[in-house]
Amino acid sequence: MSNAALIVAAGNGSRFGGGRPKQYVDLAGLPVIRRTVMAFLAAPEIDRIGLVIGAGQEEACRQALGDLDLPDPVIGGDCRQASTLAGLEALAVDPPANVLVHDGVRPLVSGALISRVVEGLGRHPAVLPVVSVADTLKRVDGTDVRCEIPRDDVRRSQTPQGFRFDVLLAAHRRHGGAGHTDDAAIVAASGIPVVTVEGEEENIKITRNDDIDRAERLLGPGALAWRTGLGVDVHAFAEGRPLMLGGIRVPHEKGLAGHSDADVALHAITDALFGVMADGDIGSHFPPGDPQWRDASSDLFLEHAAKLLRGRRGFIEHVDLVILCERPKIGPHRDAMRGRIAAILGIAVDRVSVKATTTERLGFTGREEGIMAKAVVSVAIPREVR
């Protein structure tokens, strides 16, 4: 049975403070929403992911998630129920059998919890993860204690909450505007039984600033592995070919010799990414003798390396490219190259640096026989915590 995850992250974080929605705040090197999404990307039971964000959050979302293979986010409504319904309606175009609805600000959800919810959906139409209440509960009026509340049958509900898709969509269409606080309550209002599975204490919801500190303590100091990759490439000049450099065509009397379009700059970045993953080099992935790569755009090579990195949940923090040549002059084309490289990688342009230098007429570049490019990439790859 197909299982979709619907991650609802449309809130404005009014209780969190700090001037921006809490789902885009940094948590141990990665945005909260990115950690949440990556947990579901890593879950083998999940076939696809839907994302609901708030109006005006499009650019923040792109910067946090733009390099991940996700459909366009849905813009939510003015309350949680409206946002969830908007996401469900988008999924209904090609409805899954089941849907897991999850708070975008619960970034520590584990694969084991996702599996328990999916397993429960094999037997029940609605599944709710819960945790026991350890503390004594009191009903208060201001600062005055009025009475004690029995806790034996009380549980704290969490997400992801799992449902048969048609059941949840119908319940939202009928009861979604009635002020219920979660999806399980909306389904229960339709007379559908909800069963529980064991939740997790670590599956906290980021609500206030100190929740970030708590989440970072739970992740531990080894939450991210920071890696650096180096790529170097050289191509000789050749007559009768366009000069492709940094993903754009640069006016020059000669191009570069090579089996592909010979974009020496993109090749260097591509090899740097393969180096980060310890996964060979551009020649092992795209053999130069293979006819399918003849005159191929080097965009394809860089896109492939970036996709492999995303599959390992990696996040490109920065690209630093240096082009060595006497001519053409790189300065007039620098910003266009930065923009194109950022677009191929799906990252913000301020994470891409393009520099150029000559070799003072020394060596093959000084004799204008070719171009060399060197690239350094910095990448964060989350470590598995549980």
C-alpha cells in the first residue's frame, strides 16, 4: 500500500520569537524543517512527501529544501486544520492509500516511530502515537490549584498521525472547521475509531527557544559530519568549439577540447562532490569513451553528483571555484556563472563563490593553451542518531 507523508509547516512561530518561523531556525547546522523532511526521505515505507508552508515563506523554504527532490509546497490556510486540508486536497490528485500527517517542527522523529505508525495502518484506519504522563496533573486557576487530574488514562499525543487517506480527507471536509486540535480528533468526530501506538519522548515539538537547546542535546555533538571535497580539472583550447565555462557560454575565439562540452569549471565542482562522497571521479561515472556523453552538457554531470549527495542526505554549504587562465576575462561573467551553478545545485547564490586568476604568463595557462579550474566544496551530512 502506498504511504504519503504530509508535513505541515505553515505556522509563523509567534511563541518562538526571533523574527522568523521556527521551522527555518538552525538546529545543529541544518534548518529544523530540513531535518524533519530528511527523516521521512530516509523512511523506506514512505513513497512521497507533501509539504504545506505559510504564505510568504516560499524563499525561506527554497533555501532550506531547494536541493531536495520534493514537489512544490502547498500554501496553507489561516489555521492548522485549513493548512492540513490544503495539503490533503493536493495529494488527492493522485491519492495514496495512507497518509502520515506530521508537524514540521518535530525534527527528531525516528524511523522506528514512522514504522510503528505505518504498521498500525495495516490493521486500523487511524493511528495515533502517544506517550505516558509521568508528572502529577493539577487543574489551576491562575496560580491557585483547584484539583488533581487522574493521569492513569491520560496520554500526550504526538505526530506523525496515520490515517487511511480517504478517511482523513472525508473527515476534514466534514469537520475540519470545528476547532479540533489535531487530526485524530477530527477523525474521531466522524465516528472512526483511533488506536494508539507508543510514541517517543525524544520526538519533541519545537515551540520555544529553549526547545532548540534541548533538541541539540538530544542530537548530541556528532549530529553532523562536515566534509570538504577538492576537484581539479584541465582542458586544452580547441578550434571550432563554443567555450562553455561555469555553466554558461562565454564569448571567445576558441572552445575547450573534450568528449563532453568540456566545461572545466563544472567538472572541477563535480569531482569535488564525488570526493566528498568518496565515490570515484567524473571519469568513473561518465566514461569519456562512452558515446552517449559526446558533446553532453556538463550540467548533467553536476546534477548527477548533487542528486547522489541528496540521496545521502547531504547539504551543500559552500562552493569555492577558482578559474585559472589568461583569457577570457572572467570578471564580466562571474555573476552569471554563480547564478547558473547555484541553480544546478539547487542552493542559494550566496553559497557559490567564483574567482579567477592568471599564472603571470607561466605554464600552459600562461601560454593560453588551456584552462584549469579548482573547486572546494563544504558539505554537511547528518549522522544517524537512532
